[in-house]
Amino acid sequence: MAGLGKLVKQAEKMKRGIEALQAQLEAKEIAVSAAGGAVTIKISGGGKFLALVLDPEFLKEDAKIVADTVLAAVQMAAKQSKDFNEAEMQKVTGAFQMPGLF
């Protein structure tokens, strides 16, 4: 049973680490630009969109080009946030090994 106590302590430590990391991820801002800066998106490391800035000159372009560019920027921002989140989470959870599960 001594092994079980150690696992419980490891799980509690990992939980505290994840909670602290989640707060850090929400505070982290990732800026993504597309079309030479015509579209800029800010997203948190936790995946919350914070800002969308469009160059007024860019809005004079064809509506389909604007829409496609904004969509591509949103997708790029979401992917960068997700990748950052997963890499940071791996740092916290990677050291936790539960026999028989991994």
C-alpha cells in the first residue's frame, strides 16, 4: 500500500501543477498575423480569442478574400494555441507515470 500513497501524492502534485499551468496559459498571449499584417489575432495559451484587428485598407479587398484570410488566421491562431497548450501540459504530466496505464 505504500506504493498507492506515493501515487496519490504524485496525482495531487500533478493536479496542482495543472491548475497552476492553466492559469499561466490563460495569461499567455499569442499573436498571429496573416496577409502581411492585414489580419492580426490574439489568442490566449488556453485557446480564448482575445482580439481581432483588421487593417482598414484590407477591408477594401474582395469580400471572399477577406473572409478566407480571416478564417485562415483564426485556424492558424487556434492551432498555435493548441500546440503551445499541449507542449506546456506535457511538461507537467509527462513525469507522472501510473503503472499499467502508460
